[in-house]
Amino acid sequence: MNEKNLPDDINSKSLNELTELANKIIENLENEKDLESSINEYQKLLKLNNLIEKKFQKNSKEISENTKSKIINIIKKKNERRIK
């Protein structure tokens, strides 16, 4: 599913901003009486959810890589101290 029909600046938003946007869409869908008009909003929500998932996975991977790098540096420093 692609992210067409979403605002152009959507990729520059943070996970928190995207989550807030998704919550607003959900709120609108819950208050909507006419199901026909809510189809587009629901599709937007699905696309937004997909984008949030991708960003979360990317952020999670970056955090994991940074943590691994820090652990390696700590281990190196600890081993250097033992050698001296």
C-alpha cells in the first residue's frame, strides 16, 4: 500500500505527530454516521498506519545499532584497561 493521498509533508513528521494524526482520524471515524463517506478516511488511516510502522521499524533499528555500537565501545575500553 503506498502513501499517496497523504499530505506531502507526512514523511517529515515524527512518530508522535503521526500517531496524533491517526488518533484524530480514528476519532472522526468513530463519530461518523455515514459509512460511505468514511471509506476514504479509513483508507487514509490504513496508509498512515503503514507509514507509522515503517518509521517505527527504522527508528527501532537505529536505536539497536547505536546501542550495539556503544556496548562494543564500552567493552573495548574495558579490555584496554585490563591490558594496561
